[in-house]
Amino acid sequence: MDLVVCMGSACHQMGAFEVVTALKRLLKEHNLQDAVNLKGAFCLGECGKGVVLDFDGRRILHVQPDTVETIFDEEILPCFVERKS
């Protein structure tokens, strides 16, 4: 699965570098480095909506360095954890 972080000017100013650093750490902590292809994009066209992620074709908006862990736990991690009935 692809996880793309917008690295455009607006997102860069809103903390894209810190978001990438946190995502690398979280992927490693959950042993997902091989399952997720983390990469950057020049611009995802959602300027002004925080740091923008594209997770396997789905946009996640308003990501900030202080919310990235919660967003990871709620939006990304569930795709890899078996749900119990």
C-alpha cells in the first residue's frame, strides 16, 4: 500500500517533515515498513488543508505533527489489524 505525504510549500510549512519522521517511526514500531511504501509528493492539490496524506488512494487531511500518531492509529493501522468478530 502507498502512503504519500504532501511536501508542497503549504504542507512543508505546516510540519510535513515532522509528519514524515513520525510516520517512519510508527511504521517501524508496527513492523509495517515492508507493507507500506512511504513516499513524498510535490503537491497533492489540497493546499490549506493541513499536511495532506494519500493512503492507498484515500485522502487524509489536516494532519499535524501532534496528531499524526492518532491519525495513524485510527486511519492506517486498522487496515493491517485483523478485526475480531
